[in-house]
Amino acid sequence: MLPAYGAISGWAALRWLGGVWFEGDDAREPLPVTVALMDSSIRAQAGIAISEERLDPSQIILHAGIRVTCAAYALLFEIRYARSLQRAVVAADMAAYSDLVSRAELGLIVAESPGWTGIGQGRRVHDLTEENAWSPAEVSMRWVWTEDAGLPRPLPNRPVFDVGGRLIGTPDLLDPAAGVCGEYDSELHLDGARRRRDLEREDAFRAVGLEPVAMVTGELGDPWPFVSRLRAAYARAERRPASDRRWTIEPPAWWIPTVTVEQRRSLTEDQRARWLGYRLRAG
């Protein structure tokens, strides 16, 4: 049982608050549940880590019968102690995915926490955070796109329309200046019907002047084949005449955007069920 001033923090708090992608897994070993106590009255043990850092009581909330730190505090803790900058960015993007912490809210708590262990990483993550990534794999793909390939930072899951306002599709990543879009194809995309739909969508993107490129399962660990294909896609896009560009990311007037945390939070329950139901099934 937690003492009166204690609360669960980090990934476990984010999971309890509804973060569907926070499962406590790690490439090396399972992550411990962190209990924020501000002292050493409880010892760490297998699966449980103790944080003695200062904790304002206002940052503790009761959720579904368990005391946890608020989402922004829990996320910043996870970011500050993440084993790599990439993993920290994944945590921030996935907190935004579940609408737990916006980029602005992360920036505010970072600014309010100077001098904390790992706060430099917190500042860097705030700069790199996107609010509309749909999976950790997509975030890692974006990392390869910018850090390994050295190409401009793409937009995650931005709907693409033709000039008449018809939705063509929502690629995982899109560089609107270059006209290159990227998709992450997991094992699920190998299914016959799913693969057929993927190919049809690639053809639809090409028909309006986009250059699509896919990353397949396994290339996150060995990204260079994808990097080569990505750079080739940029080269092809550069050779396309401007008249080929028959697409836009400006939505028609009737479209209700859901690309930011604020936009999603403003939806009605019915709208969330219709347009964001896939988020509840993720993880």
C-alpha cells in the first residue's frame, strides 16, 4: 500500500491514466513501476523503483482508486530517465496519442523544472515532439527519416486531399515541401487483402504527384535499405514538374481536423467514438 504522500509515476502512471502504448517493455528488460515518495521510507524491490525527487502534492491525483502523478509530471519523469533520446520522443508522442499531454503542456512543465536530472533531454524532446503519431514504430520511422537519412522533418498522419477536396489517404509521414510520403508496413500489411489496399493507395498517391516509400518490419533495426529508398524517392520527387502536383493538405471546409491534442479533446463523445475509435484498440 502506498503511504499518504506517495504516488505511482512514469510509464505506469501514464498507462493507468489511459495511455494505451505504455506497457513497461524494454528491449533489454521490463521496466520497473516507479513510486514517487520524496524519501526512502520504502525500499526498491524487484519490479519497483523509488523516486525521492521533490513532488508537489498538487501533482498527485486519484484515478480509478490509485494515486498517480498527473500525466505531465509522469511523462517528464519518463522522458528525463529514458535510456535514449529516441525512446524519450516515443514516450512523448504516445502520451499525445492518448491525449494525455500536449506539446504545450510538456513545454510548460519543462520550463517549470530547471535543474532537474535529465531536464536537458526534456527540452530536446519538447522540440522533437509531434502530437499525431499513431504508433511507436511511426515515431521510430520519423527518427530514421531525420537522424539517419538527414532529411527534413515530415508531418505525421496528415490527411491528403485532391484539388477537388476528396480524401486520398493519410500517409504515416509526409514531407509536403518535397512531395514525399512514407508508410510503415508491419507484418499485418502482408495479409493479402491489406496488401492489395496498400498498393491501391500507393497508386492513388502517385496519381496526384506524390512519391510514396515504405519501411518494412525489420528495417528499424537495420534502416539503411529504407534510407536508400527514401533518398531515391526524394530524387524522383525533385524531378517531377510542378504541374504534377494535384494534391493538398488544406482540408475542405466540412472537414473536422484531429491532428492536435487540443482538436481531439474538443470532439464530442460521439465524434471521438466515430473518428478515434482505433486509438482505444491500439497498444
